[in-house]
Amino acid sequence: MVKFFRDPVTLWLFGGILGVLLVATIVGQLLRLRMKGPVIDNLNARIRAWWVMSAVFAISLLTGGIGSVILFALLSFFALREFITLTPTRPADHGALFWIFFVVTPLQYYLVATRWYGFFAVLIPVYAFLFVPSRIAISGDPTAFLERSAKIQWGLMVCVYCVSHVPALLMLEIDGFEGKNARLLLFLVVVVQMSDVLQYIWGKLAGRHKIAPVISPNKTWEGFVGGILSATALGTLLWWATPFNQWQAAGMAFIITVMGFLGGLTMSAIKRDAGVKDYGSMIEGHGGVLDRLRTEETQD
């Protein structure tokens, strides 16, 4: 908590996010008074959800790196539960599921908290990759064996391994950047979310050519290019809040936005295959936890 308050730049960044939310809240309420309909109701529900998530995010920063590790461990747990619920398993998989929920997931975040990066980097993609199918094989049920193993392992990679890298940003030791790692987390969140919003806006303004109309009908090439370039420019302007120079910040922002787009498209394809709109309904106006952890939700 002390480190958080000692860094004025982090406070300014977080204050800017709260300022944007405040303006959005005022605009949402004015629209509600002047216009009625599900679109306005959905907008205000999303804004309320962002207030709640911002409060949780602030608490995690105030409690330091350990608080963030615990927060994202819980988010991974609920996201993985949503993913497994959408990809039905068989009774013979319950043993493997017990291990990934109550052993592998906590262990992954323990490795983040203790900064055991060597083991953290290989636990899930190597050891869990070998363990999951082995545990399922021991159960003795060969029906759709490869499909069942792949679903569980893929859920573990997306919901736990990838997400665990977010609090790991707070544990990095960067020369001359001690006590300022929260800025990296804010940089990531701002660039990712603004990329989503800007792609949506550019798509509405100039979108003509759809990228994958069946999987995500609102995604267009014009929205993709305009949103990626705009979000990259925003990330470049925020270079002063990071340990990067302008070109490095631009490169980081560009990679983040492109990978966010591809990740969002992939997760949308999974939902289409499962025949659902959202991964869950835990967060009002945002669907499930996994809908918020992934990107490009606005354009689905």
C-alpha cells in the first residue's frame, strides 16, 4: 500500500481511469433520462460493473503484489469453471479436474507470488500438459479421449496460465523502476480495453468489410486497422508511465492490441461452437468472468 501511494504517476493514471468512469456515468444517466431502451440499460449496467471491477482492482493494488496474485487466482478459478461448464466432460474426468482446480491453479499462482519464474513458465504447458491426459487415461474411459484432454488442457492454458502473467507484472524486478510496477498493469489494461472500444467505434464509423461474419459479425477490417493504430498511438503517448522509450511503448502496444484481437476472435469462436452468447452471467452487463478477462467483448 505504501509503495502505491508513493508513486504519483500511478495515482494519476488510476485517477484518470476513475475520471473517465465518472464522465461515462454522468453521460449514461443523462441518456437514460432522455432515451429509453435495452441499449441504454445495457450501457449503464456495464458502467456499474466497471465501477465494481475498478474497486476490486484498486484493492488489489493497495494490498500490493500478493493481493493481486490472490485476486487473479480467484478470477482464474471462476473463469476456468465457466470454460469447463461450456465444454462438457465425463465422470472419468473428475479426477483430472480436481487436480487442475485445486492443485495446479493454486500452485501456478504460488510460483508467481514467490517469483519462481523458471517453474512458473513450464508448470502448465509442460507438466500439466503431460499430467492431464495421463490422469484421464488412468480413469479407464477412452471415449473422445483426445478431445476431452485437449479441452481441459486448453482451458487451463487460457484461464490460468495466460491470466497468471498479469499479476506477474507486479513481481518483475526492473532496474530504476522499483515500486512502480503497477504502471505496467495499468498500461496493459488501458491499452487492451481502449483497443476494444476504438475498434468498435471505427467499425461503426467506417466498417464495410467483415473479418469473420459468422464468428463475430461486428468485426470489420476497417475497425480492426483503425482501432489497432489508435490504441497503439495511445500506448505510445503513455510511454512516460513505463520503463520503455516511445518506440518500445509503441511496439508493446501494437503487440498487445493485435494479440488481444486474435484472442478475442478465438474465444468468440468457442462461444459460437457452444451456441452461447456469454461464458457466464456472474458480472452484470458483462457476462461471465471469462468474458471480461478476454478482449473484443464489445464487438461480439
